[in-house]
Amino acid sequence: MSYQALPKELHIQDSSIAGQGIFAKEDIPDNTFLGMSHLLLGEVIYRTPLGGFINHSEDPNCLKYFDDGFYFIRTKKAIKSGEELFLKYTFYEITS
């Protein structure tokens, strides 16, 4: 098995939200496991390609969950082919 930066049903493309984003290449059912987005080692957070390209939304279609130093992403609802994936960012405090 060779390394894949993203699951087969996802790809990176230009986003109208912020530069580039993660998009579905095919329909993805609700509650589908998509992979690891971040790794927490001590106080340092490392992003995978999935975590580095997924954009923020106050109404996300994906959610992240934490398990023993790893952050994973699941779909929160069914996602249609061509639709961009979003998380609600909570790692960093955003100030103006």
C-alpha cells in the first residue's frame, strides 16, 4: 500500500472561501470517517494535508474528535460530489 495524502474520495482545489480547500470527488455519506487531521505532541499541533486544507465554517459539514493525541474528522452530514468540506475551527483563538 502506498501513502495517500487524502482519502480517495477527496481532493484539493481552489476555494472561494480561502485559497484552497478540500472537496468531495464523489458523494460521501453522513458519519463517514475521513482520517487524521492533526497530531498533538506536547503543546505542538501538527497538521496533516486533511487538516491543513480544510476550511472553517460556523455551520460545518464535518466534525473533529480527539483520541489519545490524534484529531480525526468525520462527516457530520451527507456531502455531495463537488461540495467543499468544512470544520468549525476551535484550535486557535482568532482576534481582530
